[in-house]
Amino acid sequence: MWRRRVEQPERQRVGLALSGGAARGIAHVGVLKVLAENNIPVDFVAGTSAGSIAGGALAAGMSLGEIEKLSRSLRWRDMGRMTLSRLGVQSNARMEDFLRKYLPVTRFEEMRIPFAAVATDLHSGEAVVLSGEGDVPFAIRASCTIPGWYVPVTDDHGRQLVDGGLVANVPAAAARSLGADIVIAVDVNAEGAKFLGPPQSAIGVIFQSMMVVQRTVSVLQLQDADIVVRPRVGHIRWDEMKRADELIAAGEEAARRTIARIQRLLEPESEPPKWYQLRRRQAEKREDRRRLSPLR
């Protein structure tokens, strides 16, 4: 009588979903630092807008020290320049050049961690998940193309793409679709706008207008996440890149508040969890079909 060998369950695969939020996206760096300090594995990364910059840098193989240094030096002049186009105030082609200079690899096929950047199809209004193959700096640029401020970018399929925050500001579903069993979402806009007074720039007006849409849509998107990290940055405007120290510190604080919950989710169970049992059954069915298929 034989007995099937019971394999130990592999660990659950972790995906990060990093939200848009312009300058507030610098808070993602603090979250990444705390996850690394606590040895939380990252198997997949999905990012929208500012989250695609931090996520893309991590997935491409930049060290956390390099990402932090980059975030502290980043300014709006690195992102775009004035244009005569009627479709936007600036072109963000400069962002693509900037990313191409600093990312260790620039193709999706070469990323150290599977990565997705989310943009919006301006014509259909649908989310466009850029992943798997193609040019990463272009994908991040598309995900960060703030409508009304930056000129829409056109991909190889002829689609006009703008900021992914319009349809998927917290890309939890994209992280799940990459293969994540557990999704940790970071929502840097969770507190809304607590700062006093009106926006101080045109880009600030645009961001505050987008926030009305994003906060409503994000409620549904966050249901796809297992853990949500909410940095307390509602007092910081979306155009205040010079407040990197505060933003990184807020990201660290928020991550530490949730780290115990994340660790509990990753603890091995005495019995194989349902997600593992389902995956094993699917693998066994594929193997059975292979054995029964006629020889060729």
C-alpha cells in the first residue's frame, strides 16, 4: 500500500498595491522600509501614478536607500516641461527620461519582481494594466499623466492614456491578478485633505478635484486588499514634494501600526490553508489530464 507524500505548503505570496497621490506617494518609501525591516516578502507590486514610481523602482531592483535618496531629491521640474499642446499644460516626457536614467532595468521582462502600472484609457474610461512585457518608464509615465496638466500619452495600440488614479487609485485588483495570495494596499489619500486654505497652485487644484472621484472609487478597490496601510498625511498637499521627511516618517508610522496584522497573516497554519488546497487540486487535475491524454 502506498501513501501519497504530503508536501509542506509553500508560503503565501505577497503583493503590494501602492496608491496614487502625487507628492504624498513619497510616504510609500516609509512603508517599504518597515516591511523590509520586518522581513516581509514582496512577490508582486502594482502601482498607480505616484505608487507606480515607488513600486517600479523596487521591482526594478533599486535598494531602499537608493529609492529614499531619489524620493528626497525629486522635484516637479524632473517630471515635465511646458508645451504648446492644447491637450495639456505640460508634457511629461521628461519623467520617462528621468526614470530611464535611474532604473536598473527598463523592460517588464527584466524586472526583479513582477510589476504592473495602472493607467486609464481616456476614450473608454477603462483601467489599462501595463505589465508582463514592454517599456517600464513609458508605463510609469502613462500611469502618472495627470489629465488637464500633462498631455495624454499614446501607446502602441493607439490608446490615449492618462493617470490611473481616475479608475484604480488603489490597484489591489491588479496586485491580485499578478498572482498574490495576500495583498497589502497602501492608501496615501485615506485622510483626504486636512490642510487649511485653498490649493496654492494649478496642479493642486487638479489633484484636489481628482480626490473627490478617487475617494469614492477607492472604497470598492480596497475590498480586494487583505491589509490597508493608511499613512496620516491628510495635512500635506499633493504638490508639496519638499516635505519628504514628514511623508517618509508617516509611511513608517502607518506600516508599524499594521505590521503585527501582516505577520499574523503570514504565519503558517497547522493545516494547509484553503488557497493552498485549491492550488494543489488544480495541479493534480492538470497532472491527471496529462497522464490520460493519448501519446503523440
